[in-house]
Amino acid sequence: MKKALVVIIFAVTMLVLSSCSTSKNGSETFTLSQTANGSSGSYWEYTLSTDNVIKEIDYYETSIIGPGYRQYWTFEITGEGEVTINWLAYEGDTYTEKYSYSVTYYFDENGNREIIE
């Protein structure tokens, strides 16, 4: 059951990946989002495998129906190469990990991206 939920979360995350756009300084950007639940105190955080390919430049949340909300992270592509985003779902103030999964991307010098795994 837990594996199925992680797969569903992964699929939804891939669907939410927006197309690249151009930032104010001319570099390519993209936005990822996750759905969280305010009533259970669940939310998402991430870590990057390297800091020289992408960097976070914006974060915001929007409300959705019920206690849920959506978290958005906008990243700027700063270099060419592979980066793994490790997603961690937490619950409550005690940082109890509920779910986790990773997605590895390759970014080229033109800002094009490909999901590797």
C-alpha cells in the first residue's frame, strides 16, 4: 500500500512539473509542486544531490479544497548535469517522515531537462 501511494505521488509530481520559463536574469526556470494536508500537519521538504545544477529561487503555497494545500518550488537552472531531488513528506512538529522518493534529472546547457529515474 505504501509503495502504491509513493508511486501515485511520484506520478502526480511529474504531471505538475511545469514547462521551463525564463527568469528576470535570462536563465531558465521550472516549478515543481506537492500536495500537503494542513489538518494532519503533513508537508514536503526536499534535498538536492548537488548545488551546481539548480537552485531554489521561490517558494509559495496555495489553498485547495478542504484542509489541503499545494506547495510550489521554483528552481533556476544554473548549470549542466545531473541532479537528484530527494522528496520527504513529514507529519507534525516532530518531523516524523511519512514518505520519501527521489527523482533524478539531467539538464543541458540550453535548459532542457530529462527525467533519468
